Amino acid sequence: MKAVTVNNIKKRYGAKKPFVSALEGVSFEVEKGELFGIIGPDGAGKTSLFRILTTLLLADGGNVMVDGLDVVKNYKDIRERVGYMPGRFSLYQDLTVRENLEFFATIFNTSIEANYDLVKDIYSQIEPFKDRKAGKLSGGMKQKLALSCALIHRPSVLFLDEPTTGVDAVSRKEFWEMLKKLRSQGITILVSTPYMDEAGLCDRVALIQAGKIMSVDTPEGIVSAFGKKLLAVKSDSMLHLLNELKACPDVEDAYPFGEYHHAVMKQGGQKELNNYLLRSGKAFELKEVTPDIEDCFMALMKN
Amino acid sequence: MSNDKVIIAEQLTKRFGHFTAVDGISFDVHKGEIFGFLGANGAGKTTAMRMLSGLSMPSSGKASVAGFDVYRETEKIKQSIGYMSQKFSLYEDLTVKENIRFYAGIYGMTDTFIKDKTGFILKHLHMESEADKLVKSLPLGWKQKLAFSVAVFHEPKIVFLDEPTGGVDPVTRREFWSMIYQAAETGITVFVTTHYMDEAEYCNRVSIMVDGRIDALGTPQQLKRTFNVSSMDEVFLKLARKATRAAD
């Protein structure tokens, strides 16, 4: 049995035309114990998808099974079995850290003590502040409390909607380390993120854009499906270089990529591009690189 | 003092009670420069930006923005700058055209100027057919590009961009940066914060705040050399891991 099966899910908003289409026939499966990433920009449909998967929103078409149960028929059972951390902080700001965690444990008919081993690694970091009101916590601490509350009933599937959005690089790294530990405890985790670089930290990812899944694969699988030569180039005049690359007949696409520009080759490779750039007489540095998820995402978007 | 410098900060400090949010920062930004202002959450970036845009009075230190003093000439500063952020940029329940007219009106632009430039901007953004649509109906990437055009509509000397590309897709993110380059070419100084480290590479110079102080400042190349690493991501992690203060 799969942990999650999503089959041709459709969702649109608005009572009359023009409808806003959030999900246009989304399908994928998540294995038990997998750390599965849903990667896409704002407005791609990530939150609508998570709300459907957690029984908080009805789809207009298609069906979803979570932990072997139907999200429409068995919504009550599903709610007992999943943990959900929404994108916006949604704990009780005027309850203390400890009270929030107790509250969530109680409504799921359990206690902090019964499941302490599961949340220990995360909760122990905020336990020194257990009498502080949740509203008075720093962003990083709020995130840890929210994750503890989503876990306290030992869910079989954990849904995390953009847990790292707006979070700086250091805290993001820490958060992903926590997720890896949780996965080793056998919990299936679905996590959404707009940060392409986080894809590499998942077992498998679905790349989503404008309500459609563009690809579902392991990060390595997505990279190997890129299928074209990718070259990185830099020079002292990056703006000029970009225009040159765009004008090259062998180049399919060229765009800035951090310190370098990336050139996706239509045909030919390093040698051909090298010869082309030499003609302008300006110094440059050129090397072949492995595409990363962001290169793949852009190539899929432009298809 | 060089006329080329549009932002000068010397030992700029902001305290809230016993808490020093910004702790004696000093730096200059040149005309037409793209200046990346990085730091972990809670490092003091927002407080520093609020002082530089005339919204918050410093506790001590000196700063001038577009030639105006941050203590005495805050109104003149506000007229000389543009601002956009990820969180707040445009009015969702006004149309594209209404937003432009509203912001331009606030900055005292004339009707003819507004009319001419609105047409130009909509054409440039390929948004002519969206002119009368509500902003809330636009995709995020379009909104952010429109918000940037609105922030520089009155041709400010400096534009402050607070995480302008958060959550934006990778293609639109690059289109947004090409707009930043175009603005800088016309002499507008760009002061930008971001969580995307590849974008730090697109800046002429970058400063990194840690616990209220500027711990590193230089071109991306200089910073990578100084810290002996190959990417801005590693520079950032090396510095930010030293932080002792909790994020907000």
C-alpha cells in the first residue's frame, strides 16, 4: 500500500468565469517512509494540493487515498492519522509552548509523555521556554513548536506546507536535518517548498508549475532527464556575455546562474561554444556543468 | 564627501531598550550600484532599512541617503526613494492602472507624466491587456514585476527592495533581475535583500549582517576569496553560523 495516491486531482476557484484553476489534473504516488518534496513557485497549487490531501478542501475532480483511506469518505479517520503544518503559523499565540503541545496531544487522545520520544529532538530545543507564550517566540522556535504539535499524535503521514519559506539559509539547513531524523523513524513526509535547492534533500520530488506536475522522479532522475549539454560561462562583462550567448545559433537558452551564465546547447558542446566566443576577442571562462534542479525546472517550464 | 555616494552610513545604531538591533554599521553605496544587503533572520536588516528610508530614527551614528540626513530630512528621503517588498507592494483590489496612478499621485507626478509613462510601462511589461484587471487576479511573478515598475515610476535615486523575488519561479526571477539591471543602468541605485544566494552573485557588492553588525562587505568575488570558498552560499553559512542571537 502506498502512503499517498493522488489521481487526476482538479481544483478551481471562483463561482463564475474566469475561473482560477489551481490544480489541473495532478497525479503522483508517495511510498511509505519516503521524504517526498513538492517543488514549485508561489501560485503553483502547492497549498491547494496539501489542503485536499489533509481533507480540509474538496477537489472538483479526481481522487486521493492517504494511508489507504479515501480523503472524502474517510476524512475523519484520516485526520487522526496525519499531521499537518500549514504555511502560516497557526498555533494558539496566547497559550504557552507547553499548553499548545498539551492541547494538540489531548485532542488526539494522547499525551506528551506517550509520544515524547518522537518529538524529543525537536521539542527539547524549545523546552527551556515552555512557559513562554507561543506568540512571543522567535520565528525559528515557532517553527519547532509547530512541528512538535504536528507530530505529537505520532502521525503516519506528515504534511509540511512551505516550512522553510522566508527562513534564512542556516535555519533551513537545520530544519532539513530534523526532517531526515524523522524519516529515519518511519514517518512518511510530504513537504512543499519554493526553493529549488531543497529538492536534492528529498528522496523523490514532484515539480509543479501552474497547477500541473511537470515531472516526478528522484533528484538524480530529474537531472539525468535534462538530456542536453549545459555549459557555464563567465567573463568581466556578464551583461554583454549574456547577449552574445543568446545570439549564438548553437545555444537553445541562456540565463544568469549565480556567478556564471548557463547556456543550454541545441547542438555542439564546449568546443563549439568556445570557438564562437573566441571570435569576440574578450576573455572568458567556460566549462561543462551538470544541471541542477533549477536548470531542469526552467527547461520543463519552457517546454 | 564624494557626490557619487548616495548612501553613507557611519556607526549607525538602533537600540530598543537594552537590545541593540543595529550595532554601529558603516558603509557607502555608490550611484547606480546594485548593493546586496544580506543577513540571517533577526540580524537587523529590516531595522537598518527602516532607518535608511526615513521611517525609524537612529539611536546614534550618522547616515545620509540621497544627500539627506536621516535625522532631520526624513521627508526628503522618502521623496527620493522607492520601496517594494515581497509582503507589501500593490493594492490587490485596485486595477493595474489604478495602482500606478495611486503611487505616482502620492509622489506628486503630473497627470501627463503619469499617462505617458503608464503606457510605456504596460507595453514594456507586455501587460496592456491586463491594464484594467484587478491586481489580485495576476500571477505572483507579474505582480512583482509590476510592483518594481511602480516603485521606480517616480524615478527615485534609490530603490529599496526587500526580498522582492521570494517564492517567484526561476524564469520570472531572472526576468526580475534583468529589470533591476536596466534600472541600475539608468543610474538608479538598487539596495536589495534576498534569501537566494545565487542572487547575491548578481550584486556589484554585498554586505552580510550578523547580530546587528556588518561582518563582511565586498564584491562577491572578494568575499569568496576572503573566506576561501567557492560560492556565496558558503560565505553566508560561515558568517551566519557565528550568530548568537535568536532569529525574529
